[in-house]
Amino acid sequence: QVQLGESGGGLVQPGGSLRLSCVVSGRIFGAYTMGWYRQAQGKQRELVATITSGSRTNYADFVKGRFSISRDNAKNTVYLQMNSLKPDDTAVYYCNAATMGLAYWGQGTQVTVSS
């Protein structure tokens, strides 16, 4: 079965940086899109960024210019580089993979931005 393993979350000061990683284990047949979502306490889950199998990216307006999504297909890994972090970025970040009408989710990693 397909499983997603996330890492890289933690506590960081405002203006700092973190790099999240998501490793896909198991087989996903065909092209698939990877994405990062986040959910802050008391709020709905929201899209952060996506990247297609052809490396076309899409970002939410609130992270443009600060975050960057990338993928390494040889390592079955997707990354989210987060720079200039703000307290409002505090949330649980979830990795997602989607193909053939199926969606796979990681368990999430906590990102806390605080001084």
C-alpha cells in the first residue's frame, strides 16, 4: 500500500526557515500530483502548494514569494522550502499525492512560528 512519511516540522522564530520532506513508499502507477496543505487550530484545511509530474507548480497567494515546492522523482520525495516564516504560518502541514481519482495523505507535521 501507498504511505506518505512527513518530516521537518518544528519550532522556528519569525523570519526563519524550515524545509519539509515527504517520502512516498509503495507504488503509485502513472503520473501523480503532489501537494502540501495546512490546517491551523480552529480553522479549515487549506491548500499551500501543488506540483505536477511535469513540475508545474501552483501556490496559494499567502505563500507566494516565500515558499517553494519541489520534487525528486528518483527519491520519491516532495519538499516544501519555507522562508520568511510568520506566526500566521503556524499549522499542521499535510502531504498529499493524487492520481487516478485517488488521494493519499500523510499524518501531518507541526510547524510553530513563535518568538
